[in-house]
Amino acid sequence: MKTVAVISGGLDSAVLLYHLLAAGDEVLAFSVNYGQRHVRELEQAAALARRRGLRHEIAELPGLARLFGANSLTAPDIAVPDGHYTDVSMKQTIVPNRNMILLAAAAGWAIAEGAGAVAYAAHAGDHTIYPDCREPFAAALDAALAQADWHPVRLLRPFITWSKSEIVRRGAELGVPFADTWSCYKGGQRHCGTCGTCTERREAFRLAQIPDPTSYFAG
């Protein structure tokens, strides 16, 4: 099946990309510049797509950032919280309706290309605090996409019940180049090692008992 994979350049979406290819899908890679502080991730997304010889499109929508209000991912004056995610700290990193926007844009491209599905890497780890990473959201959007055009599109979410450590194990099985992925919400040239996404990343490798090749600034 031809599938548009939404890839951020992060660990989860990199494993998604390799997972779909291993299943025999014809994959188109799709990313979005929505004005995120860690726009560095898009370089890694492009590199991952090149490594596998995939067509990769980046939707340039940085003007959306000013509409997203006070959150640490798109507002440069709001600090990215450190430490393991809690309900309070994670809400500081919520970009309103982000996955709906990204997936709707991806679905438009999927329809234009005659693809049968859009896939994203939502999982059952800490990110379930995010409403748009939960199964009720995914199921509702899957139903909506089936009605959005004469060409119906499915929403694939193969990791929706997986922990992040399970995703790391799957990535190791598939030979995902983890060192070439980017998770840190602070941006920069190295992973900070202390923000919520870095903390989650380090913990996932530890629980999976897979060596972590990431270069962290701290710790």
C-alpha cells in the first residue's frame, strides 16, 4: 500500500518509517515546519528519507507559530521544562491541535498522490497525556479521513499501544540509525539531556536494554 508517513526526524517516527518499509509499503515521507523551536529535527527527517531513497516533502507553515499561543515549542520566551514528564510540565509543550494539523496536511498530499493511508507514530508512553496521541482521537480522525474525499484515506497508528522502549527494540531489530534522529525540544546542536523528551529517550533505551548512541550535553 502507498502510505504517507509523517516523520519529525525523531526516534519514534524514524522507527515508523522503517516499520512501514519492512511491511512492504510504498512510503512517501512528510514533515511540517510549523515554527517549532527544534526545527533542527527536519534536517534529520530529510536525512532519514535520503538514506532510504524516499521522496520527502516538507510543508512550510512557520507562520502558524504565532497562532499557537503560550507553549514552549513555538514561543521562544517560554522555557522548555526539564525532567521527566508530568501532567503539568507536559502541558507546557502542547502545541494546540498539532497532530490534527499535521495529519490533515499529510492526508491532502496522500489524496493527491493516490495513497491509501497516512501513518503517525503516536504511542502509549508519556505522550498519552497529549489528547492527540490517544486512540479515541486517532479513531475519530480515521473515520473523518474516510469521509473527507472521494478517495478515502486510512490513519495508521501501529504504535498506539506500544511503550517507547518497545519502539526502541523494534527500531534496533530494523537497523534504525538512532544516532541520526533528533528528539530534544530545546534544539541546538546536541541533545540537552535534561528536557522531557531527552529524559524519555534515555529511559526508553535503558528499559529496552539497547545501547543509546545519542550525544547528550548533560548527564
